[in-house]
Amino acid sequence: AGVPRSMRRPPHGLGEPSPRGGGAFYAYSRWVQVKGEMSRFQQYTRRIKIFFREADLDKSGTLSWEEFRSHLDDGRVKAYFQALDLDVSQARILFDLLDVDGSDNVTVDEFLDGCLKLKGQARSIDMNLVVFMCNKLFAMLQEHVQKSDQEFARLRSFIEKSDSS
């Protein structure tokens, strides 16, 4: 149902030779590959959404850390983490990576986007963690610089008033 109409049947002109040679067989096999990949993507997306709905205990449409943590007791959740090559001790890190806006709640879109980014090589979570920590440290540094600038301005003003008296 979710497959575009053009992908439900082989493309028109299968008898024509492909640019790489192989004619109809090559075109058909590529079509089958694309269709299979789309089907796998849709299944993965469906499973992630089901996981999210099951974990969203209060049916708010967002997943809190508490809901996520309590859902970790489910064997399927543990299996999901193992498939990503993560142990449950990294669950908070994963949740923080998924929580793009820092609200301590994850929407279904944040959850789905985050899981899709982390899908594939399990070590991609390490890179995402580095980016997350860098962004967090950069925000802290900016805040520190801003406070320092304010303090230096206050000190400068105090010194200038002292010198003029």
C-alpha cells in the first residue's frame, strides 16, 4: 500500500538494453533490488513506530526518559539494543542523542530520525555521541564566554569609576 505505483510493477521498456549492458535482466534485477530495499525500509520504520507507541505509556505522543528506561525491561528492547551493538548502559546516551531539542522528551519524528541515523554500522553511535558532546561543550563555552564578557565589562566600569574619583 505504501509503495509508489511506479514501483509495483517492472518499469516500462524492460526489453531495451541498459547503458551498462545486460538488457532486460539487468533492468529487472535493479528494479527488484530497489523494491526490496524500499520494503525493508518500510518494515524498519513500522517496527520503530510500534516500539515508540508501546513505550509511550501515557500516550502523550512523546517519550520521556522515564518511559524509555522502564521499557528497557522488555526483552525485545534489549534485543534491539544488541542489534545496534549497544548495551543497556548506553541507553541514556542514546536517548540524549535522540532528544534533538533537549526537552527531555522525544517525539516520534525525533525517535524515528535518530534510529535511522544510527542504523547501519553500530559504531555510528560513537560518532553521534562525539557530535552531541561537542555541541554541548560548545554551548557551555559560549555561555561561559558571555558571562566572562559581562564580568569584564562590570570590572572595567568599576575601575573607570575608581580612577575618576
